Amino acid sequence: MEDEFRLNWIGPHGDVSNLSRHVTGGGGRVESSAPFEPPPDEIDLYPDGQFEPLTVVTVAVAVSLGLKLIRETIKDLRGRQALILDISGDTVTSRIVPLDGVDHVIVKSASGVETFAVAQTIAIEEALLKAIGK
């Protein structure tokens, strides 16, 4: 069996069942889900009435499935969002932040913060693989 890593996937509450099916269909495990509370320094980025409540889904996935999920998310960014990929701890955290006029990926690692253009998917994947030791 391929190596696994833990991933906190933060997305719209309505997408939780689709993500769960995708993860289990790809051989991963859904470990838990809970409402998402934005970090205090980002609370202003999540306006109340305009966006669906977000949920944190913790999953264990094979590296290939985790990369596929992140690649699909990057591909779906729509010009008003940034993907924050936090690889600084034991569990990778992926969340989209609604930002006007933005379409990029922010990678937070133990060595600092880097911003990537959406087209730099390979560099983003390399940073993730390095962080999880693969």
C-alpha cells in the first residue's frame, strides 16, 4: 500500500459528502469533520452572509490521491480565491480564502511562506512532497 498522509480539507459544508465519497473511492479514510473557525487574523476574509459555512474534514490519503485532490482544487480556483496550503505541521491543511482579484496558491511551510501562480502546480507539488518526506 502506498504511503499515506493526513490532510485537513476545509471547504463548503455542501461539498463534504462529495469529498468523502472521492476520498473513500480513492482508498483513503475520512477520520472526522467539524465546523471551520477561521484563524483570528483572517476572520475579516470570511463575510457572514455571502459564503456557505465551511467544514474541516480530516482524511488519511495516499500521496497520489492527496496530490490529485490538491491539483483539482488549484485547477478550480476562479480568480477571486487563494488556496492556502499549510504544510508546516504533521497534518497538511488545505483551505480556500475568498480574496478579490487573486488567483494563486500560498504555501506555508516550516521554512516560511511562498506564493505561487496557479500555473506553478509542479513546484507546489514538489513543496508538498518535500514537507511530507516523500
